[in-house]
Amino acid sequence: MTHQALIKHINQFLFQPMRAEEEKAVADRFIRKAYRKRQYVLQAGDLSSRNTFVVEGCFRVFVADPNGKEHNLQFAVENGWIVDMGSLYKEEPSEMNIEALEDSTVLQIERKGLYELYDGFPVFNRYFRILAENAYIASQKRLIRSLGFTAEARYLDFIARYPHLLNRISDAKIASFLGMTPEFLSKLRRNFNK
């Protein structure tokens, strides 16, 4: 049953629903896994060997600078994907960490299985290409906002884009994602509430 969430998600990006053999390929290659809150999917220095689809739960992707300060790069909730693409495709040690922020259920596919989908079923090439394009566009927009928006504008943009995350992620993690201190985020919120 868990695979149905992924199949439904994939079908949203296709011209027509997947055929039975394509759905079977998903069921055969994606493995269900549960993560507890604070459990890592990937730690910096490890090799990423799988791509992860979130069925239930919430995750963060972050890096730690040389001083140990954490910088949140991405959050993923239901119907989202989490992966260090560079580590997965280039088979290099990851610079990122992926941590569960809630007890979560995911579907994971190994690199080999992903390549089998690409080679055997053109529909998956289309689906993952669209995901990569959307992720790249989101990354560019985030970079533009971080360079040109004030802290207040970045916060308002976050609220507008991710209202579903506000009650699921701590203020400290949101502040890190926005490139500000938790204290400054609290001050912004107080000013907005006035």
C-alpha cells in the first residue's frame, strides 16, 4: 500500500497513468523504511547509495560549517524527495546530512535500481527529469532571494511558500534555513505581530 503514494505522485507528472509493468517496477525496486525522530538517513562523509521518497514525516538536509554551526538547506515532507545528488550520482562522499525531524516512513531506491528504471522504462526518465528541473529552478530562486531579499522579505516568502512547515519545524531550524539567528527570527515575528 505504501507504494501507492509514490505511484500517485509519479502519475501527476505523466500524460497518462503508468502501466501495470511500470507500477510493478516501482514496487520491485523501492523498499519501505521507517526512521525515528533524529535518526540520520545520510551523514556527511558517507556515500549516498539511494534516493528517498517521503511517504510520511519530515526531514531536513543540512551541512555543518567548520565551527560546527548547522545550515539547513532543504526540508522534505510527504511527497518530497531527499538525496545528496552529487554523492548519489558521482559516488563521492556526501558533504550533507539528512535527518528525520519526526518519526517517518519512506520509500528508498538504490542507485542500481534507479538506473534500471531509467534504462527499462522511459516514463521514469521523464519523471525524474521533471523533478530535477523543478529542484534546480527552486534552488535558483532560493539563491536569488538570499542575495537580494531583506531578512523580513525572506521570512514572508518562507511563510507564503511553506505554510505547512511552520508548525512542523522549530524556529531555530527555520532561522538557519533563512540565514538568520533564532533571536532575529523571534524579533521579526514580534514586529509582525504588532
